Amino acid sequence: MLGSNHIRVRCEDGVTRMGRIKGKIKKRLWIREGDLLIVVPWDFQDEKCDIIYRYIRPQVEWLQKNNYLSK
């Protein structure tokens, strides 16, 4: 967490980006270290992204069990 609504995110493509938590998610969800997130990189700045969704632990386990995610 970097403060306010910003967070540093390590993406699957190996790039570390600064993520912005959108208002809808900011009010409803707590994002912790180690969470699985869906992010959308910005078109004009590749080092920044928007956080769209956070998976909770049972959802991540289900995705791994059904081979949607690799470990």
C-alpha cells in the first residue's frame, strides 16, 4: 500500500505497476498483500493500472483446483 487509493502491484508479465483502486472497490473491499487481483494497464502509461476485481481465498483455490490458474 502506498497510501490513499494507490497500491504497488506485481503483474503476471513481470512488470511492477502502480495500481489505482477504483472508487467502487475502495468503498467495499479490503485489499491485502498476497491477494489475487484483476488489473487493467493504462493505454498511455504502461507502469500504471486500474484494479478491477479482487479474488478471495476460496475463489483462488477453486480456480487453481479447476486448472484456471497455475501455481
